[in-house]
Amino acid sequence: MPTVKFYATLVKVAGGRKTDVQANSVKELLEKLSREYGGKLDRYLKISTVLVNGENIDHLRGKKTKLKPDDVVSIYPPLGGG
């Protein structure tokens, strides 16, 4: 089952640094996270950067990227500052 790691603000929103989610694709994983954590995580998931095993999904197949049981999915919220 893929492991999801949360970073920065998402750690507090999700209530922890990581969780395991049974999913076959990034899209399915994000949908399950959205249902599990509800609205408080939803808004971040739409604008976060998602990596699978350290590679941005934009360089793979986007949300259609297939997941294997030993994959690590890292989710980073947008960074702000000046």
C-alpha cells in the first residue's frame, strides 16, 4: 500500500506526517485523502505539488500515474513568503 508523506502546513492539517492509502493511481489516492480528511485538506490537495518516489507527477502521467504498493507519495503545499 503506497505511503503518503505530508510536509509543511499539511502535517498539521492531516494530523501527522504520513499515512498509508490503498490506491492504484494518484487520482484515486487524492480522492481517498479528500474523503478521509474532508474539507480541511481538500483545498490544499488541489494546489499542492505531488511527487511519486521523488518525481513530480507533472513529469510522469499526472494524476493518471499508476501506483505500486511500495511507492512513496509526497505532498507539498505551495510555499509562500517574500
